[in-house]
Amino acid sequence: MQEAAVAIRTLIPKARASFGSKQVRDDHKVVAKRLESFGALFESVPVPPAHKNSHAKRVLALSLLAQSAGELGSFLDTGVDDTANDAVISLSEALKALQEAEQTYRSERS
């Protein structure tokens, strides 16, 4: 998921700088598909009880990343700068949630 977050972080300024770029749209589709795949994986793999809390935080992070990708997609469709700003905010929240999930996972393992 970290890789998807980095990809979104990279795509937002590219989308603003070159609105309508086919390459940015194609890259966005790849990231959005990757996030969908993570969602399917999270739904299909059972979570050990000991890692329930970190998993919930990871699911939240994934949801926020998907929200950010959706907002970026809206920006790519409309050019409305507020949607790009929303994508940045959602991405920031996703990164925080990812960090919290990793910290929780480490504490669950000790």
C-alpha cells in the first residue's frame, strides 16, 4: 500500500501540471486498480485475532487511499482544483493511518 500512496503523491502534482495528460490518466488507472486489488485481498484473507486492531487501521488507510485516488480521478475529469486539494488531504490522512497501523502491528507482535 505504501507504493500506492507514493504513486498518488507523485501523480497529484503531475495532474495539476499537465491536466489532460494521457500518461497521468493511465498511471491513475493503474493505481486505482491496485487499490481495488488490495481491497479484494483484505476481504478474502482471514485476520488473526491478535492483529485485529492493526488490520482495522490498515483497512482505514486503504479506504483513505481509495478516496484520494477517487478525488484525483475527479480532478482528472473536471479540472476542479478543490478535488485535487481533497486528494491531498485524504492522502495525508491515509499516510497517518498507515503509520498508525504499522506501529500497532509492531506492538501486537511484541
